[in-house]
Amino acid sequence: MGSSTKYIFITGGVTSSLGKGIIAASLGKLLQSRGFSVTIQKFDPYLNIDPGTLNPYEHGECYVTDDGAETDLDLGHYERFLNVTTSQSNNITTGRIYNNVITRERKGEFLGKTVQVIPHITDEIKSNFYKLGQDGKYDVVITEIGGCVGDIESLPFIEAVRQARWDLGPNNFLVIHLTLIPYLSAAKELKTKPTQHSVKQLLEAGIQPDILVCRTEHHLPLDVKKKLALFCNVQLNSVIEAMDAESIYDVPLLMKKEKLDERVMTKLKLTSKTNTDLEHWKDFLGRLKNPTQEVTIGLIGKYVSLPDSYKSIIESFTHAGAAVECKVNLKLISSEEIHTENFKSKLEELDGILVAPGFGERGFEGKIETVRYAREQKVPFFGICLGMQVAVIEFARNVMGLKGANSTEMDPETQFPLIALMEEQKKIDQMGGTMRLGSYACDLKKGSKAAQAYGKTKIHERHRHRYEFNNDYLEQVENAGLIATGKNPDTGLVEIMELKNHPWFVGVQFHPEYKSTALNPQPLFVKFIQAAIDNKKVK
Ligand code: GLN
């Protein structure tokens, strides 16, 4: 561990889904605004090695970093708030910890000793806690512990936090506990008991939280704060109220008002290096909350019943909408419900259409119908990953007359495999971590919509897919009017497809949504919204 690096641990109690990730990201933002370099990492208690093999219905989207790690969606919040990139080291699961320890055991590295949860698993957890702080790059490392205090599966993490205090020393170590103060409407009362109990559980594990952050729907009166301070053994000014906010992007300012950053700095003996007062952030919020125009955009996908499956896409619209002062009414539409008889009624109110990433056959034909509508009716179209692949297949079937054209993912026997596996992918028989993952370069065609959006011709974007455009068809497809405007300079793989004679029809094989941040909106999203605004005017 870097000797001057400060470590903040965030635990959660009472219930899950309290927004630990947003609190961590907001605190990170505030410390950043005071001149500190900050990174945030998440430790997840489940046994999967990473979330890459999880169905999106389990934990929402799988977020991909530049280095190709498949991670928890909270890392997306960290990047969107802090505007700095994360990596594989920022997300560790119990599965990975055990995998590392067991691999070392098989190599005989424990020299005949009995391998145990304490100290071997907890040592492995701690060495991962400290990894990002090692080279002195960060003044502060914030660690979010997934799950709730008291869960059986979180116990080794909590025990490792207890031990970390003694490795790091009191001035370099801080625990923030996030809880819920429920409001009983019948009794018209805010209840502190669940928080008292969850702090008791932490104390039983040997951890005294330094700061309590209390999620609440109503302001906490002084007597409630006093009660919490007394029973939970914390200073009164370290009971921080976290009121429900209109937007997650309000939370840094709410936490600043509550002086969360000041409490943290006092306890860790940190003094501000600068104070930027978050002007850019406030400017972003101002534009977000005062739109001068409005558009309706459809997100067509198959995981729409859980919007967290499309977290980064949804947030990208927030960032890009704010950039052009436009309110984006995003309608999530299930592609399974779209077919030849009803597509018009489902799609006609939309000013722009986005076909989402996805895997497998379910809802695929509804996506084909959607693209056909967008192409024929000249509605601005944005296809991401599977969305681009669908656009190619629709074009092959309905414009080039290649009946039955498909991706070999959906139909391995198709006569016209416009989307197919590359040789390297064919050999792979394991699921986890075997897709084309992470950041790849892409060269853009001068004058293309993509080049106009980015304002340059060399870009890097992140990937997460197995199948690729089949270059055997490239000439034929381009002659018919669908042009590859972005290619990987090393492999020649097609990264972007644009339709000629259409106001805005862009499909991308990569995932632009992963790199959109509040202060750095993704250019393709910005241009797509602008095209939707223009389309609305014509309508
Ligand atoms: N299923 C497609 C593939 O593996 C697309 C993946 C995606 O949309 N992320 O290539």
C-alpha cells in the first residue's frame, strides 16, 4: 500500500439497493474537486469470477472497461461521475478471490499449510484492497463492499475491512456505513431501529463506522440524528442525511451541503489542495434541468423490463441530452412485441430509434422489423452492437434480396452468413471472458456521419461481442448503399456501418455508451439526438 494513500470503505445495511455506488461516486467527485486523485473499487460477494456470465436480469448490465474487464454496473457510475477510467483491478468478486487462492494452493505455494478463510482468503482480499493504492497514483481509494452487513457471503470482506484498520492505521482508514431510515406513514415517524441493528452487526464484526449516511424520504430532525449518534456510537456531525434526489447527478451537491467531504477530510487529516467548487458539474446540471426542446426516442431491446440492463445507454442519453439542452423521453420497447402487423403503431410516435445490444434469438425478428421501418421511413437510427448486426441483416434481406440472410448466432446454417464468427472465436469453448472485449482502435472514413460526430478520424471504443461483420460480403453490401465508415486498422474488421441517402442511420459494432460521462458526452449520442430533433421538426 502507498504510505500516504487514504482508504475509505463503504458498507451497507438494512437493505440492498440504497445506492452505495452513487454515494461512493459522489464522495469521489467531491474529493476530486478538492484536488485529490481518487479511484473507486467494488468488491462483490458472489461466486461468479466476474459478472460477464450473468444474465442482465440478475444484476443489470455488464459494464466493460478499457482493459476488457467485464464488471459490475457501479463501475459505470464511477467513470461517469469521476471522468477517469477504471480497470479489472476495480472490481473483484468472491469467486475471483477463491480462484486466486485455490490456483496458488494447487501450485503448492502454501508449503503444506492448511488453507483457510482466515488468514488466506482475507489476506487475498486485503492485497486486492491495496492494489490500486500501491504506486502512489491515488491520494484516496474508495472501496465499496457489495451486499449488506450480516449476509453470510459478505463476512470475509467485512473481516478483511476490520483487519485493514490495523494495516493502515487510524488516520488512513475510514468506514462509512450507508443505511435506510424508513418512514412509517401510519405512525408519521422516522424509525432508527433498523440502523441501530445494522450498526450492532458491524460492531459485532469488530468495525466501528466513522460516518453514517442515512437514506431517507424525509428530512432527519435533530432529535433523530442525536438518537442515531448516541446508539450507533458516532459523532453527531457524522450522521449525514441522504434525501432521495430527483437525479443521481444531484447527489454530489447534496452530499456537499451535508458536508460529507469535510467530515471525511477531517477524520483522515486531509487538507484541500484546491477547491474548484464543481462549476462544470453545476453547469451540466443546469443544462440537464432546463431543456429548451424535447424528443421521444425508442430503445428497442429484449431486456426492457429491467431498465438497469441498459444503464449506460440510458445515462448516455442524459449526458448527450444535457449537452444540447434537450429533454429525451426514452421509451423502452420490447422487441418481442413488434411484428409485421403492429410495427407502425408501436414506432410512429418516435423521433429516433435505437436498437440495443443483446444476445440470442429472442426478439430478433422484431428488431429486423424496427430497422426496416427506420430505414424506409427515414427515421434517425442508431444501432449498437447487435443493433448494427440487425441493420446489416435487414439490409441484406430486404434491399439486396438475400432471403434468409442472418447471423450464424441466430441461424448457424444460413445460406448468407452476413454476420459470423471469426476463426479465433470458433476455437473457444469457455463462456467467461472470451468475447472481443475492451478498447480497440477504429479509423473513420472522412466525411462520414461518424467522423463528423467525433471531429476526428482515429477513435478508440470498447467492445463486447463474439460475432463480426463478414467481410466476404463487404463489396456487395457497399455497392448496394450500406457503407463501412469505420474499420479496425489492424484487422480490417468493420466497426461502423452507415446508410447512404438517409438523414442519420449509423450502426456501430462497439459500445459507445461505456465511455459517455456527465462532463464528456458521447458524440454519436449527441448527433443522434440532434438528428431526432431535426426529424421532429420535419414531422
Ligand atoms: N450477440 C452479438 C455478438 O455476440 C452482439 C453482442 C452485443 O450486442 N453486445 O456478437
